[in-house]
Amino acid sequence: MEGMVEIRWHGRGGQGVVTASELLAEAALLEGKFFQALPEFGAERSGAPIRAYTRLGPEPIQIHYAIAEPDVLVILDPTLLDTPGLTQGLKPEGLILVNTTASPDQVRSLLGATAGAVYTLDASAIAQRAIGRPIPNVPLLGALLTLLPLVALPSLRESIQRRLQGRLSPAVVEGNLRALEEGAQAVRREQSPHNGIPSFREPSPAAVAQAAPVWSALDPGGVILRPGSSIDYETGSWRSERPVINWDRCTHCMLCWVYCPDSCFSVQGQRLVDLDYTHCKGCGICANQCPPKCIEMVPELVFQEG
Amino acid sequence: MPLNLRELSAKEDLLAPGHRLCAGCTESIVVRQVLLAIQEPVVVACATGCLEIGTSPFPFTSWRVPWIHVAFENAAAVISGVETAQRSLVRQGKLPDRPVRFLAFGGDGATYDIGLQWLSGALERGHHFTYICLNNEAYMNTGIQRSSATPRGGWTTTSPVGKVIPGKREPRKDITAIMAAHNIPYVAQATPHGWKDLMTKVRKAVAVDGPSFINVLSPCTRGWRHELDEGIELSKLAVDTCIWPLFEVESGVWKLSHRPSRKKPILEWIKSQGRFSHLLRPENQHLVEELQVEVDHDWEKLLRRCDAGGPL
């Protein structure tokens, strides 16, 4: 449809991904525009990567499916930047807005040769200052409207007020409106924009393996014949903090092993030998329960930035 | 094999990682401990719930044991059928005669509410199986709705906190006593913090000749509103405050498994979770006092049952 804009939101459960997609749609409603807001998540839980979609258009929108070729990508969590296929389908003239402390050029080097122009905003910090919690959705909405005037800022203010009033304290509602303004002003652009490089990273073999099989490849009755096959599904990307073991102080008491929800501690000959970061979700129960306190939770961004 | 972590660590983990339960979920911790404790081959039936959804999103499974899910209410009925089929096939000489342990897992929604009559029926028929309730005190899988396991004063989306209603108004159901009232050979309460207590109880439960039931408190980060790393800590606090006493009922004889050296006030429990935060408001102080009276009453009742060796 002429004039339709498709936005794909990437974040984690709990960051307001779905709310962001809906707030923008509700602002469009207030202006008499046509819109859709669709969340997409499976059995994943808190902390798992999720997506949401917003479509805005001047005419009724007749399609009802996931957005495969977005005009805009909004990344609410910087730890998702190395997710395979993240920028897949982004239109060459598209736009990538990322919540990160990094500069747009640093993000560009992480993403590699990808379509679209990169913009960044330290939305978590803005939200932390404004509402006392690092929920990045509202500052990112402010930044997005600066880059693309999809709706007028006052309409978005009103949709935020309608959504939050009565549910949250007046101070938090006010804080969100301040965060919106601040996000609109603080967005950062790339020094040397890469306009229109129509290529993106191919999805990794792991990502391909994680896609559901076609019907003809299924066993009769849908029975799963490979025990423990979920080991192929990597939940390490859910993590925002990583447990790091100080091996010098480890007494091999095995409490971390018996209390790990994700079976991530490997043992050989009654001694802990390794930690499985491809599945660790970073809950921190091991660090909390370790008697000699030899496990430290380190923010994942420390490792991403090298 | 002795119940010693270093010895147990040599055993294969029968629940694979890569499941989609929340970071910090205690349900998979309980399941791992249960499967580590059992030394014989195991068959599992799962009720609908977080555990079932999280460990079996098609085309994956996290289970390294034969596993079946049918519906929300009927895990006990399904495992009854599996157990009966195995007995029949052994009698017909089609399967080797060796001990197999039959387990059913259900959340509190499946156990306290939706599957109660099916569970009651399976216990009464005397099938040789162990039912384990992963009790996180609400319907967490569908987004935190109250169940009959939700404690009085607890916030859920269907027992909301407002100007008039301070969370759930009704006390939780004492399902463990209801299970004991079926006069089955073994009933117990446990927590994932007390891994040795839990594993000892699991070994007793699967070894009895007949049905057994273990109710395991399973803290939930989303529904209880606590930090991701606190699940194990909270399951200990529940025991220390006598919110969740550890006990077992063996052939009708009630036995306390652990007596806290110092019984902590319920206020510590209330302060530890966001679902109770409204109870800290001055106007709700009387509720905290009432809840303390209830906990004290239940604890005294349990002590009398255990001293007397049977229900009063």
C-alpha cells in the first residue's frame, strides 16, 4: 500500500516491546489513521527475545501477518545486536534505531554490512532517570518520531497518558512524558551513513535449525523421537548478566549444579569443570546460592564491548 | 547411590537445557532433582502448564525420558493408563518385568483445581505412581490468575489490588491434607531449596506400593514479583516462616521433616515479594496480623498432627 510504514520491534519480555507497538498504533488512531499492532512470542518467558509489529497507513490495512520487510527496526535491547537474522528483510532505505550506550558507528560495526541508516539512543538511562526503571520503550518512541514524523508528538503524549493514567502514579506518568521529550532530542546519527546497502547477514545454521520443520518431515503423530532435543535451542541470548566463576575459590560443593534451572554446570569426576553459556539464561541463582561466593554476575555488555 | 551431590553429579541429567521456562524458574530445578533422585527407569505424564509448554515447544523436547502430555486436567488419569498398560504387557510377557517409576507433574492449577477429581480417582484406584505438584500458587502459564493455591492477600490479575479488595480474599486450599485423606501410602511437602529432603521424599514416594503425592513449593519470578536469583532463597524462607512446612505422611503417620530453629515472622515473607507489597500499607496492617494468626494456627495444627502421629 502506498504510504504504509511497517515497524518491527525487537526486545525482551518485560521491556515494554508490545506496549511500544501499541502506543504508536493508538496515537495513529487518535489522528484517524489506519494501524495494526501485533505481538509475536511463543512459549518463551520473561527475558526471552520477543518481537512486535506496528503497521501505519492512510488506508485500511488488509494484510495480517508478521512483518518480513520492515521500513523501521527498533531494537530495545543492545544484547540482541548479535542475533542472527536481526536485520533480515530491512528495506534498503530503512532505519535502525537501537537502545544502547554505543555510538551509531559502533553499532554499524557490530551489525556489519546491513541495509538502513543506524541511529542510537541511551533509552535505558533516560528511563532510569525519568521513571526510576530502565524501561526503554517510551524514549525510543520519542526518538522514532524525531526521525520519522509518523504521528505528531502530542498524539503520542495523549496515547501514553490514556494508557498509563490510573494504572501508574502521576509521577510515573509525568516521568514517561519527560522521557518521551528527552528521547526525541537525544537521538544520535551515524557519522557516515550507509545509505541503501541491500544486504544482510544470512541466518546462522542454528537459526535455520530452530525454524519449525515442514509437515512432510514430521514423524507420524508428531512424536518427537530424539530425547532432549531442546539442547539445540540456544537460550543463552536471553541473558543480560553472565555468571563468572572464580575457580580459585570454588570448593566443588555442587550446589550451583543442583540449583541450576538450565542444567548449565558440567561436572567431570565430581568436580565442576565448565559452564554452558549457550543455554545459561543468567538468572543468577548460582551466584546467590554459592557458599564461598565465588560466582559473580557480570553484565553481558562488558563482553560484547570486549 | 547415596544422596550426596558429588555422587549424584555423575548421573545423566534427564532434563535437557534449551527449554523455554523463565530465567530463574524453580520448576525445572524441582524436576531435575526429582529425576536425579530416582534410580529406576521413569515415564512422565505432564499436565498443561508452564512446565509442559516450556519443555515441549514443537519440534523440541527437553525430556530424556518417555513423556506424554494430553490435557490440562488429566495427567493423573493418563499416567494411570500408562501404568496399567505396562502391568498388562508385563503379564502378557511382552515387556520385561522390571521396576519402572511412573510420574505425573502438574502445577497448582492442574492439581488443586482443574485435575482434582481425576487425581482423586487415580489415588483411590491405587495406581502405582507418584504425583508431583509444582505449586507456584497461581495460573502462571496463562498470565497470573488466582488458583485455589493462591494465598489470602496475594495479588494476581484476577484477585487484583484496589481500593476495596486487598488481593485474594480466600485462604488457600490445604491440598496436601486432602491427598493424605485418601489414605494413600505416602504424601509429603517439599521445596527445591531442601534438595536432600526432596530427593529423600521422592525415593520413598516411588518405592511405596501404591500412589504417592508430593507438593513442592515452586517460587515464580513473574507471579510472585521477586528477583530472578531469589527462587531458592524464597523456598527456604517459606519453610522458615512456616508458610510451607516440610512434613510427610507415611501410611497415615504424620512426621515433621524440619522444625525451623527460629520461626520467622510472616512479615519477612510478605516483604520478600511484590505480590504482597500492598499488605505493607498502614491500612492493611490488620491483614498481616490476621495472616500471622492463620499461619500460627496451621503450624500448631500440624505439630499436633505430627505429635499425635495422625490427623486430629
